[in-house]
Amino acid sequence: MVRFVPIYSPAGEFEGVFSTGILLTQLGEFLADLAPSLQGQVFLVEPGGNLVATSTGELTFDQQARPDPTQNVAVEPRRLPVSQSQNPLTRAVAASLMAQHDSLGAIQEAQFSDLRFQRQRYFVEATPLRQDLGWILVTVIPTSELMADIYGNLARTALLCALALLGSVGLGLWTADYITKPILSLQRATQAFTDGMAMVPLAQPSRIQEVEALRQGFDHMVGQLVRSFQNLKDRENTLATFLNGVPVALSVHDQRGQMLFLNAKGKELLVNGIALADAGHLAETYQLYRAGSDQLYPTDELRVVRGLRGETDYTDDVEIETGDRRIPLEVHTIPVFNTLGQVIYSINTFQDISERRQTERLRANYQQELERQVATQTASLVASETTKQALINAIPDLLMRLGRDGLPLEIYNLEAVNWLGDKAQPYEATMYQNLPGPVAEERQRCVEQALATGTIQRQEYEFVSRGQTFCEEARIIPVTQDEVLVVVRDISDRYKVDRLKDEFISIVSHELRTPLTAIRGGLGILAAGVLQDRPQKTQQMLHMALNNTERLIRLVNDILDLERLASGRVELRLEPCQIDDLIDQSVSGLAAIAEAAQVTLHIASEPALVLADPDAIVQTLTNLLGNAIKFSDPGQKIWLKVERLPASSADVNGADVNGAGMNGTGTHDGERSPQPYLRIAVQDQGRGIPADRLEVIFERFQQVDVSDSRCRGGTGLGLAICKRIVEQHGGEIWAESQLGQGSTFFFTLPLKEL
């Protein structure tokens, strides 16, 4: 039996639903303790005729487990009608009650009746429990046991009546009052209990053994039920406070998929709250879509449904429609089983991952770092404590019950954050002793503030551990007058992404502001008419504005190319290509620039077939040759060489491309594919690159000298684009250089085997 009770705030607003359950077999054992005698019995029956529990020990339901877990959900077909009870007295009493009323549901007040069964008379009392359950409490007592004392005194009573009518009448009235008062007192107590009174009056003691036994059993039953309900209410309030303080959304669903509980965070995401919808209508009711499409999420693939099938699952491809936007969700589900292996609940945790999706678009390779923070907790839950532990394990945070003195009472998910104390003995020291001084003082202040005001406190802080900076967020939630719940989350990755985003915006803003300022200044001078009589100066201003406009276009195009390559939206069209043809296209496009710069190009190639995207490789060669021309002085030379290396070649970046024995400093690690490959080298005689810049020049907006963008042009994105293109071809790119002697840029391409 599962009982659902609505929860309201002090203001009378609906907050949620609390549920509790009790085994019907336990209720039957309880009624057996209340049975007035071996021949009597007590049983509970629903208005529809289904037997709830009986003191005879008879099972009121079919508890045989089905082989298919989905068949274990249905309960109604397993209920036992009272008319089909194996106890003949139970069937006879039920038939008598149904004969007196159209249905059991028609019994609206306590009914007393006599029943003759198997040559014996029974006293039957049917009392409706006046609550929304609508149950009927039926008490059956043999008349012979109830009236034994009365029948034993019948002869004496008759004699006294014959001797003195008035005395007999008085004795009869006294006897009736002596017998009926305890019964009426018991009836009043039963009525008070069925009416849901907080305090149930005790029934009047009786010297009649059977009535006194019934009274004592009833008082014992009422006391136990009242204590049980109060304990359940206290646990419900504690659990609701705990779950509402968790910083992720959480919902609990029954066997049909109907939502039973939704915490405060969940109500922020599910605007419909707890709706009357089973598993088949969840997607439609809450507007759940498959990520990136207008298709409602299939019912069979919903994590709630999978949890009800006994599966522990996780997904992040769900989106919810809120009216003005769609919110991507990350969902975990864990099934809860009873002792028979039947699924009784599906517990789901979900959270808004909009910020993570935006971060993924900004940093495509950041997805793995975020996914490592998500862990799926699996367990077979057979009791309430196990269910509580499963809920805690599904939360990717450190949870800690903390006393007013700072000593931890309970700690969960210790590995979720960077614990500064001794992990082997986490309960020996206070939390304030484990934290750095300023952080500990602020934490203590937040704890005292939470205990004093009863409000949730929030703290964000940084600390250094083992040479690494960590960022964490702590929420302090008051639970009792001397105890708080501390929820700690590692937000280092979020801070790192914010810093990368700010750095990217700062660099792009600077690169955009410089040419825009020059354009605005030149156009402002022209618009003012200052150079109206100086056509040559006017032409220079227009030429400067045109050059800065082209610089802006190059910057935007390079950013777009790099973003498409980084996000994987550009699919390479790989095809067999002759490396000679690709080199000819690149050199022919730069011949005029090299001639204008008075730089000589020397090409040393050999026929080779590579599997590549011709446009991408031409762009790579053009960028490398263009950089070499840009940083070469008049009269210097540039070499472009192609070398075929077998798979067994032991050295990739140590060979001298020009044959001059240049022992430069390289950044390549020497790892490569075992297949034969082609190595292309571009060498110049420029100023060279410092050793500490050989790695960073392949990153975005990185140049050897920040003044190069103004003096020599360029955006600082060319080498980053080259690196993306070469890596997508399965090759590698690196640089070697000596200051004052020039630089050599290498990259490799796999050879196409014929």
C-alpha cells in the first residue's frame, strides 16, 4: 500500500507530494494481534470489495514475481476480492454485509448486525474509516464469547426479576449500561480515528474480558499508527529540505511514469510542474525534443521509461521547450527495486547544460573535459537508506553534513572535489582546519549566518594545491539549529573557459580596433574636406583605408576558416594528388610577391602521389611560403624541398632539409604513422624564431613580434590554420630555427599507395 499526501507551504501554496508505503502482510499481522479471540477475526476491506488485510493471515494479493519486469508493475489484477477469500467466515460476513447494502461503499456509519454461521451466532461491527482511503473495518466476535458472562447470570437475573420487578429493571439498566459503555467508548474512539483527529480519546476500560482485549488492541493500534505517521512526516520534511537544497533538478516517477516528486530546481526547468501524465505522454506534456530537431523524444527512449524497465542510463541529447527558448538537458536515471526484484520507482536527475553547449561551440575539444565530470551511479536499491545513497551518488558534488563546531558528521562523494585534508581520516579535523585561512574564515561566517537566519549561503573561492589553482563553489544549507548541509562543486573548468573567452574577445577586439581606427581617421579627414585641394594625399588616404579594409577581411576570413576547421564542419575532399601540381599552384600564386620582395624561390621536388584535399594543401603551402617571403630581406633565398621517407625512418625532424647540416631547435616529438609519408620543408634566411616561441606560434593570434601585424601585415592565424589542415590529413607540422640564420617549417603527408 502506497499513501500519497500533498505538501503545502505555510502560505498555503502547493509544494509537492509525499508518499510512503507499508506491506499489506504487515498490516495483516497487526490485525492478527488485535483479533479478540481465536474464533473471531478483524479485516479491512475496500468499498470496491477488494480485501486489504485480515487477521487470519490470508494473503490478500498474488505475490508471484513475473518473468517480465514490466508485468511486475500492474497491481490491480492481483488483488483478492473478499467474496473469493479462502476463509468461509470472511466470505459469510462479506455476503451478509452486501445483502444488507447495495455495496460496501454504501456503509457510511458504523453498522452492527448478527450473523448465524455454522450453528453459531456472531456479533458483526462494520465501521467505515472516514478518510480518503474509504476502507471499512469489520470486527467479528462470536456471540457466545461476548455474552458468556451475561448468559451465566441469566438464571439469577430471572429470579431477581420475579422477586422484585423494580430491582430487576434497575439491575437490567445497570447491566446494559455496564456492557454498552465500553463498547460505545470504543466506537467513539474508532470514529475519532476514522475522522482523522490528531488526538484520539482513550476507550473506557471494561471488566468484560473480550471487550477489554478489543479496547487494549485498538488503543495499541492507534498509538502505533499515530507514531508511524508522525515519524513519516518528520522524515518527509527532512528529505524535502535536503532534496530542495540540491543544485540539480530531481524527479521521482512511479510504475506508470507519473511524476510523484519534483524538487525546487526541477520546477525552474519544468514550468508545468507535477502534471498528471503517464510515461506515454511525458514528452508531449513537458515538450521534450530530441536535441537539434523538432521531433518529440520517443517514449521508448525516454530515460524515465528505461529506468522503469530496470535500466540505469544517461543522456545529454534532450531539449525542453520553455516558450521563448529551448534548454538542453543532461539526464541521469536510476531504477529502484523492491525485495521481489520489481521496479517500483524511477529516479531522475537533470540539469541545464546551455552554458556547456556554448562552451563546446567556442572550444570544440572541451567536450571530453566536461564529460569526465559526469559519472553514472548504478546500484540495486532495496531500502530507503539505499535509495537515499543512490540519490546522493547521482549528484556530481561533495555533500557534507556539518555540525556547528565545523566537524563533519557525514561525507559523500569525497572524490568530486580537491580535498585539502587527510582523505584517510576526513572526520578527525574540522572543515576550517583543512581550508586556507581566508577561505576558512568566510566559510565559518557563512555557516553561522545560515544557522542564524535559516537561509542558504553561497561562497565562491580560489586556492592553490600542488602548484595548481582550483576554483570551487560551496552552498551552505541549514538543516537543523546546529547542523548544515554543505554542497561543494568544482568550477575550475568554468573559470578556465571564461578566461579563454575573455582573452579571445580581447585579442579580436584589438585586431579589429586598429584597422577600424585607421579607416575612421582617414575617412574623417576626407569627409572634413581638409585634403580637397591635395588629390595625391587624398589618394594615399583612400589607399590606406583600402589596405586596412583588406586586413579586416583577411582577419574575418581566417577566423571563420579556423573555426570551421576546429569544429569539424569542414569535410576534406581527399583524393590522390601529385605533389608537384600542388607546389606549382602555390608558387605561381606567390611569384609576383617574391619578385617584388626581391626574394629567390628554389624548388626541389620529386614526383609523389599523396591522398589530400588539393585546396587545403595549396592553402598550407601558400601560408608557409608567404610567411617566408614576408620575413626575408631583399636578395635572400627560400628553399622548398620534398623528401620521401619510408616507414622505418627513425628520425623525422632531425634531418637537414637543405643538406647544410642545420641543427635547429624543433618542437616535433618524432611520433608518426608507420606507413610511408612525404615530408615538405620551407626554409628561409630570415631573422629566425626564439626557442621559447617555437610551440606557441602555432596557436591563435600568436606572432614572434607583436609589431609584425602592423609592419608586415597578417593576423596571427595562418600557422594555426596550417596546423589544423595538416592534422586533419593525418600529418604533423613543426618548426626549427636559429636566431639570425633563418627558420625551417616542416609538415608531413601520408603517401598514396598504388
